[in-house]
Amino acid sequence: MEKPANYLEYNREAWNHLVRSGNRWTIPVSEKELEEARNSELKLILTPTKIVPADWYPAKGSKVLGLASGGGQQGPLMAAAGFEVTIFDNSPGQLAQDRKVAESHGLNIRLVQGDMADLSVFPDGEFDMVFNPCSTAFVPDVKAVYKEAARVLKPGGIFMTGFTNPVYHLFDIFKAEKGEFTLKYSQPYSDLESLNDEELRFFTDQNEPVVFGHSLEAFLNGQLEAGLMLTHLFEDSWGGTNPIDKHMPFSMATRAIKRS
């Protein structure tokens, strides 16, 4: 397969394919998880394994945007916990997973399809919280995402995001899978620019989404430049299935509030 000409369209179809193949991040929540959320045991993840602390959330009834958060996972849980939920995602297949859960469990979830770096469908200051799990790895400009997220937040609104540790994208991808960590790539990383044709074809032939690796400055200072004030941060592992877990955290998550 040739190099994708349009990453957004390519990744949309790639995620639709992952839904059909039953990828981990496309499998909706269980009845048990929904019941726990209804009983104020909300267990959301921004990164692979660690539960978001309970004191990170706004009050029940708040308007929440799940940004690039389709798949029938976070959205239904937030709705069951009493939030007014909108889920925004590039993949119709991922949004369909949320629709299935909402319809089968009587949950009210607004679903919107689009590019996470363009939230022009929403007015300024519409949401009390924007919840963005690890998904900015699928767009080339993370700062544009943060700018839009901040725009649609109310003053004092909460922004949560998860992202891959930038160091991860420096290693030779194929050797890292075997536990051999050899520096090969530079920041910022892009499957489309950093990989050679043979390496890229390995992923596109499997309909894998193309990935972009951003710098720590882009992740943290990008939020500050957007008018967000960081309040909390935690690190997380992949969950034991990736050799990098033995050496360093795979990902991290931050909480910020929009400055008045």
C-alpha cells in the first residue's frame, strides 16, 4: 500500500477496521461496569490501566465532551454516572459502539463525528469537562487539539488527557517489540515521515492507524499556551504486555483547568 495521502481519512477507516476485528479499545463496557458507575464507582482510564482519581471530576450533571473517545467505553460510563455526555470521534465505527450501549441501556449520549483538531461544531464555553484518552497519537498537531479543547471549555472547566511517553517513539519499533531498545528515530515522530516504505507498509498492510509522536514540550506547554493550568499528573504502564514496562512508564495523564 502507498503512503496514505490523507491521514485523517486513512485513520478513520483504520479504526473502523479495528472495530470489526475486536480491538481492545473498541469493546464496549460491561453491564457490571455500568452498574458500578450508576453507584458512583466511576472507573475511567485516560491511559492503558490506571483509574482516573475520583477527585479529578466535576460535579454530577456537568456537561462532558469525550474527545476522540468513541468505542462504547468512557461515554456510557460517564452517562451512567450522571453526566451530560457528548462523544466526538473520527470513526463512525467507534461511535456506533457508543450508540449500541446507549440504546441497549437507556443512556442519553450525543454522538458527533469529526476531526479532534476541529471542534467548530461546538460553541465557545459549552462544556464543563473535556475528557481525552490516549488518542492524540493519531493526529500530527497536538497543540491544535488543546487549543480547540480549551475553547469549548467554560472558564474553570476541566481538561483531562492521556498521552504516550515521548521517549517511546525514539526506539526502533521492531526491536522494541522484542525487548531490544535501540535509539533510531527523532522527535517529533511520524509513521509517515520517520519510517521507510517497507516499515510503513508493515503497518498499513494490517490496516493499523498511522501514529504521530509529540514532544513533552508540545504535550505540557501546549496545554499552557491554550490557556489551561495543569493541576495533576500521573504515569502509567502498558499493563505488562509491552517489554518497555520493565524499564519506564509507557504513558502519562494530566489534569488541567481553564484559566478564567
